[in-house]
Amino acid sequence: CYNIPFSIEIPNSFTPNFDENNDEFLVSGTSFEIVFIKIFNRWGQIIFSAANNLPWDGRLSSGEQSPEGTYYYTIEYKAFQPTGGFVKEEKTGIISLFR
């Protein structure tokens, strides 16, 4: 149901150390759907991508743990409006991974 005003919360850091506290990079909020998420390393290589709001657990596509550091993200999403319809938007930023 998308009758609640749109809001989106994108964390700026996470700690995938398996202590069940802040272990994943996960976008939250109300009245939106993720179209895709891409995470890039400092050389511009895509190290994670998902076509929905799957959380990133700090692993590379090979399954290895990503090193501690700063990563860049792009998130494309649909922001649903209470009056009907949606607005397609994109956010970019950085995420810090701490172990």
C-alpha cells in the first residue's frame, strides 16, 4: 500500500562482522520500490548489483569479503505518490564498510 508519504533512508556505513548488528547495507523507508542497486569499488568496478532491495552483506560476487573501506553506490527507485503514480529517481553516494 503506497498511501503513506514517500521517504527513503540510505545508511552511510555498516559493519558486516556477523554480530547481528548493522551487518548489511539495506535501504529502508516508505512508499518506494527499488529498481536496482549497484555498489562500486574505488576503481569503478561493480562489486554488487541487485534488481530489487536485496541487502549487500559486504561480499564480492566471488563470495570473498570486501576489504574495509569506502564504496560508491547508485540506487534507482520508484517513489510512489499518495495521489497515484510514481516518480522515478536515482540517488548516488558513498558507503563506508567497517569490519
